[in-house]
Amino acid sequence: EDKVVQSPLSLVVHEGDTVTLNCSYEVTNFRSLLWYKQEKKAPTFLFMLTSSGIEKKSGRLSSILDKKELFSILNITATQTGDSAVYLCAVSTNAGKSTFGDGTTLTVKP
Amino acid sequence: DGGITQSPKYLFRKEGQNVTLSCEQNLNHDAMYWYRQDPGQGLRLIYYSQIVNDFQKGDIAEGYSVSREKKESFPLTVTSAQKNPTAFYLCASQGPGQLYGYTFGSGTRLTVV
């Protein structure tokens, strides 16, 4: 059975802090790892990672994948209150479906 | 604008009734998915379809049914056999080759009363 585990489950920080969110996985026929941000309803796509060691960046967010250790991290620097959300990690397989972790709830206080 | 539309946003159902959730997309995506989200949990896959007239069960398909008669539409029926149907339901689609992440609809919150 495919499995994705995120940690921590929740995190409270102050504006300006840097946070690291973790995602580990055990899946058959790995294709890609994806990060999403869910603020209220619909998750929005952040990153897709397919190769080890290549960092993806978008503004203050960055992510990297380690396919040997079956692990990915999502970094957010200089956090803002608008970063408060649930961050979801998902792993896509060659079977054409994705398995999601339970998410990390990030709260950024002013 | 292209996107996915789910309706209704809120739905109340009496125990023992079947109910159908609508999902329509105009992105010309082949692959469509239904996920269920419970409080404090991630998304669990109910059904998915990679092409018209074909669909597969996900991890929690019992008590649900789907159809894919048109590329644009992937409705989900929650049947009376689903023991705990109260949840937030998300529909998603994905472009060819899985080169990008999912595009999600805004969800339907189903409550059994």
C-alpha cells in the first residue's frame, strides 16, 4: 500500500521565521512528488519534483527531493501571515493516481 | 477562463438517500479524480478516470459510484451504502502526461442529517 507521511502535523511561527516541512513516502512505481497549498477549499499546486537534488524555487518557497532516502522538504523563508495554510504533499505513481499525506497546518502569527 | 466547477457547494442529505455531486471541467484534460477529505486529514482517492468511458476504483470506493460519459464531466454518486458520507469532496483534473499538478474544483461539503 502506498504511503505518504508529513511532519510536523502543525506548526506555529511568527512572521519572518523560516520553516521546513517534511514529507516521506513509500510507493510503488514512483513518478513524481507534488506539493500543494490549501487555504480554504481547493488546494493549489506549488511544485512538482521528479529528480533528486534539483531544487525548485518560487519566491520565498523552495523544495527538494531525495529519491534515495524517499524524502522531500518544503522550505518557506521570511514567512508572512498569508503563508498560513495546510500544506499537502502527494506522490504520483505510474498507475496514474496520487496518494496524499495528512498535511501540515502552518500558522504564521504577526 | 478554464477551470473545474463543482456543484453544489453545500449539500444536505437524509440517511438512506443517494446523492450526486457534479464536476465539470473545460480544460480539455483527460484525467479526472474524486477525493474525499475529512477534518485534519489528507485527501483519500475515491475513483479516477484517465479516459472517457473508463474509470478505476481508488482506495475508498465502497459506497460510491461514478460515470465518465463525456470528457468534461465526472459526476460522483454517494449511495446509501456509504456508512459515513459526511465529508468534503474534491474533484480534480490533470493535463496530458502528468506533467503538471492537479487542478482542483472548489469542493462540495456533504452533510448527512
